[in-house]
Amino acid sequence: MIVVDTNVLAYFWVPGEFTEAARRLATLDGDWKVPPLWRSEFRNVLATLVRNGRMKEGTAIDIVRAAENQMVEGECAVDSEAILRLAASSGASAYDCEFVALATDLDVALVTSDQKLVRAFPGRARLLADSVREAR
């Protein structure tokens, strides 16, 4: 079991440079957990791609439905107090701290591509590339 942030989910579903790594991660550990915030962030990623002409609206709708189906069992509530404490002590955004708080609560790693988040939480967060590389 691992917590993945929204960028890992986006890499998994939107073909690009890091798709192979995200899909490899899913084969290594497919028990992905996320806070409910992931939905809004993921929709925003897709909406931005549609607005920029990099994705058709229908494709974005298909992807969001598939991602929601994938994560239906993996969505977990997070404690607001824990999020605020983490944000205050680290300087990271409350959005990012939702993922950190969930990983902390579940006592698992948070996999991300956000280097700033890994620096802020070195004992909890790790880079997607490192997670896949270490498993080889």
C-alpha cells in the first residue's frame, strides 16, 4: 500500500514522459490510497489539457471516469488538524499536506514527482522515479 499524489495519477492516465514509470509503480504496488482532494486536482489537470488543446473534452471525460473507478476503494478521509499542523511546520501547501497526512496516518510512503515535497518530508515522501528504480 502507498499513497500517490495527483501527479502520479495524472502520469498513469495521461500518456507522457512519466506514464511508463507510473504504470510500473502500479504493477509493483497497485494498492493506491488518496485523499478526496485528488478528484478536484485531477479534474483541474484534465481541464487544463483540454483548454490548452492538448486533449479532447470527450477523452478527458473518459479518463476521469476511469480514474474515479480505479480509485473508488482507495479514497480515504484525512484529519484537518493533522493537515494544518503539517502545513504550518513544513511550509508546504495544505493541498500537498493532505497526501502527507494520509501517508502518515496509514504509515506508508507518499509517492510523488514533487521534489520540494520530498525535501520537506524526507522520511515520508519519495520520488516516483526512485520508487520504480529501487524496486528493480
